[in-house]
Amino acid sequence: MKFNLQAYIKIPLFEMPTGHHYAEIRVNGMLGTFLLDTGASKSCVGVEESPQFSIIPKEGPREAAGAGSEKLVVHPSEKSSLSYEKHQLGKLNFLLLDLSAINASLANEGADAIDGILGADFFYKKKAIICYQPAVLYLKK
């Protein structure tokens, strides 16, 4: 299958000491660090970080299931605007959740904290292509 990469926005990816990849994008105008997780069905932002991104919960907390056995408490949010440099990436409803355990684990491995996670909802919507050599995220314009 061939892709016309001119029809895509090219966003550089960075690798953490843990081997995870992240991108730096803006949410509601504020720059953030977002881990790429193709296995996450929904994109999320840390509940503690949500005020800096002006993300407003649209309803009370609810339980959600993660890949593990534990239940997660999440807060669905109003749509937020995403951008990279001069490119508008559209709007996305993030789930707000506690990322402190994830950030503690990353810190134990010498990695910096993240503000959120980009999940399959975002990748599907933007017809994303993840290229690991070179480390680039391509998003359909």
C-alpha cells in the first residue's frame, strides 16, 4: 500500500529511556508531552494536569477498565483542540485520570513525566501512521 506523505502532517517522536515513544503537541494552546499507546482505546490527560490545558470535565467520575485487572476512575471531558506547530489537528474528548502511578514508574526508569496518552481513538480519527525509523508520527491533514 502506498501513501502520499504530502497529505500528512509529520510530527517527530522522541524515545524515553523506557523505550516508550512520545510526541509534543498542544492541547488548547498549551504544549504537552503525550505518550503514544496504540493499545489504549481512549486518549487521556492526567487529572492533575487538566487545569493547565483548560480541560473541563463534562460529567462526574465513572469506572473504566484498563489492560490490567484494576478498575480506573475516569472523568470524561469536553472537546479539546489539538495542534502541532501551525497545524490544527482537530478536537478530541479526553478522559481525565490519575497518571501518578504511570509517572512514578517512568521516573523509576529515568524518564520524564507525561501529561497524557494518545490512544487509538486519536490514531484512528487522524489516520495515523507511526514510523519507527525515523521516529515520526504522520497524521492525515
